[in-house]
Amino acid sequence: IPESRHLAEEAETFAFQAEIAQLMSLIINTFYSNKEIFLRELISNSSDALDKIRYESLTDPSKLETGKELKIELTPNKEERTLTLIDTGIGMTKADLINNLGTIAKSGTKAFMEALQAGADISMIGQFGVGFYSAYLVEKERDKEVSDDEAEEEEKEKDKKEDEKDGDTVEIEDVESDEEHDYDKSGDKKKKKKKIKEKYIDQEELNKTKPLWTRNPDDITNEEYGEFYKSLTNDWEDHLAVKMVSLKDYVTRMKDNQKHIYYITGETKDQVANSAFVERLRKAGLEVIYMIEPIDEYCVQQLKEFEGKNLVSVTKEGLELPEDEDEKKKQEEKKAQFENLCKIMKDILEKKVEKVTVSNRLVSSPCCIVTSTYGWTANMERIMKAQALRDNSTMGYMAAKKHLEINPEHPIVETLRQKAETDKNDKSVKDLVILLFETALLSSGFTLDDPQTHSNRIYRMIKLGLG
């Protein structure tokens, strides 16, 4: 009996449990919106097969002892109008074929997942009993009966065409052993050559990003993390390298003359990093912890110190910075020089601020608004205002204690001091003081009670500047 006929006689036929018409209607009208879905389903099934054999190899290394590569190959053939999908996964036994391919919504993968509910870290979402049928959306029957001789001849002709198309003829040198040599007529040893065929397969890797979560973190490079971020977010720019730090790490890096742990709270990293409150600390090389989560405000209210170091907000009054004797002396001289201006500004602002002082934390900003030691920060005030069931009486005494600090080194403040000493009743002095205060409120994270008046004052100053 010819082999093909023998195999045909051994083949077994199994019928679907559901009627074919009902089956195809279920697939086309319920599960899939368009025909292209079939490719996703088949690739998903292949991916599940790879995951399953990878998981089983953890307890049975013989599953992958041959060292075969876990991969899925897609081979389109435009001439024959075929698309071949091959994977190196777990495969299916005869029993799997009968149980899974003949029953709708019966899935070997799903049953496999149910057996892994103890907590295995693996993703199996494919449905062999459904995804397989998606191939019927595009499959066309193409059976051809040929004799054994014809089949053998067609196979030879196919190999010949592939050799002519894909192969290149190259010459290589064959290094012989000492016992076997060919000699030319002159008696010189002649190197033996032979011709071989080299086949080149044009393959393109589609998923260039490897699953980093299955690898040892020590083996992953920063470049691979960057590529994974870009493929995950579709962002063409590099990720922002944000590093978390503990209080213990902070303390170990503190300077010798540093007594406190400095922090600042706010809405975003950019906001706190560009804040006027960190100017002096940044210049002095002192680290400031950025706290940008709402819960941080409540946390630092209870966490007062760590390993004997007080947690100090750089947005509150009385900020103590490491200073030498010369810096302290210079600061006292500035306080005396601007004492009169501070009194004038307090009189103009009246109850809007509790006091006006010379700052030791500013470098490039003319002024800022700080709060009392036991009062709310600007960020905490913002959080409390957003509460639907807030206590207005608490808002009254916690949010009112604001202090205005001025930068004696800034040219705006110096010019204002000179104008105030010339004529403290000058209307422009009052306008400038109020404008500085309202601008400081905004830059320090507070909100204005009357933004329209502030806008009109800005427009008036612009008009004066234009002449």
C-alpha cells in the first residue's frame, strides 16, 4: 500500500459538537468584528503555547533541553497566497486536539490557568477552543490529489527553484589533513576547492522589545529599560530618571555642618524644583526632599524627626541654614539696612501679612511668602480648600499667618528701598509693594482672592512702562 494511502486509511475523522452553520455564525457575528482578527487570535494561541512550555520547563528542564529558541514565525507567500504561522511552543497531543478543537469555548489554556490559581506569575488569556476557529474567516479549501511520483517530482522542482532564487554560489578553501593532498604538475601542493550553496532567509524581527519582567534585573541595561519605556508608551523621548530616596539615605549624605532634614511639598516635581524656596539650598549644595503626594502633608505633620534630625519645611519661617560667622554678620547688616523698608511694607499690606522680614533663602527671586511654623503650607491650604466637608473655622486661623520675606540682594528690592526712603507716601511705592506681594503669593503656591484687581494693577504698570 502506498504510504499516502496508508496514512489516509489511518486518519480519523471527528465531528464538531455544534452544527457548522451555528458555529460559523457564532464566530463571524459574535466574536469577531473583522476578518483581520484571525491573525491576532492565532498569534495569541502561539504565545500561550510558548508561555506554557516555558512554565513547564521550570519543573521539567527536559522540555527545553534541546535548547530550541522560543519564537513565533510568520511566513507569507505571495505567489501561493498563503500565510504560515509556526511556533515552538508546547504543541497539542491527539487528546488535546479532540478536546479543544472540537468543542466551542473549551480551552486547554483556560484549564491550565485554573490549575495555576495558587499564584503562578504567568499570563494565559488565549482560548484555543475559540481562537482556532477564527482561521475559518479567511481559510479556503485547497485539496489536490497527486500520485507518489508526482508529489516527489513537485518537491524536487520546488527545491530547485528555491536554490535558484535564494542561493548564492561561493568558493571556500577546504583545509585538508597532512595525509591527503592534491598536487599540480609542478609538484606543488594545490588547495582543494569545492562549491557549496548558501541560502539566505530574509527575516525581520517584529517584537524587538524583549519581556524584561521575565529576566534578572541585574542583567538588564539602562538602554533596554529605555527601549521598553518607548515601546510601552509610544514616546519618542527618553524617560525621566526619577530616583526614590529614603530618609536613611538622606541622613548618610548630609553635610557635616547640616543639622536638619530639608523638604518641600507641592503639586508636581517641576513646581517644587523651580520654587524660590530651594534657591539658597541648591546653591549651597544641600539636598531637599521633594514631596509631591497629598498624603505627604499629613505624614510630615506626624513625623517630626528621624534619627535625631528634625524635618524642616523650607517654605516656613525661621529656616536655619549652615552659615559661617562672616555670612551671619553680613545677614545682620542687611536686616538693619532694610529694617525701615520692612516696616513700610507691613504698613501698606496691613493685615494681609503677619510680618515682613529679610530673607536668607532667596537668591534670584525678589520675595516669597512663607507661613508660620505651626501653620499650613501653601500646598496644604490648597488641599484643604478642595475638601467638600472642610471646617471653615479651621481654615480661618490656620491659613491666615503669612510672612513676606524680601531678598536684599535683588535690584527690585533695592530700588524700592531707595524710593521708599525718598518718599514713603509715593503712590508708586504702594502699588509696587502690593504687586510684589500678590506676585509672591502666586509664585509661592497660594491663590489670589481677587485676581481681577491684580490683573488691572499689572496692566497699569505695563502702561506706565510703555510711557
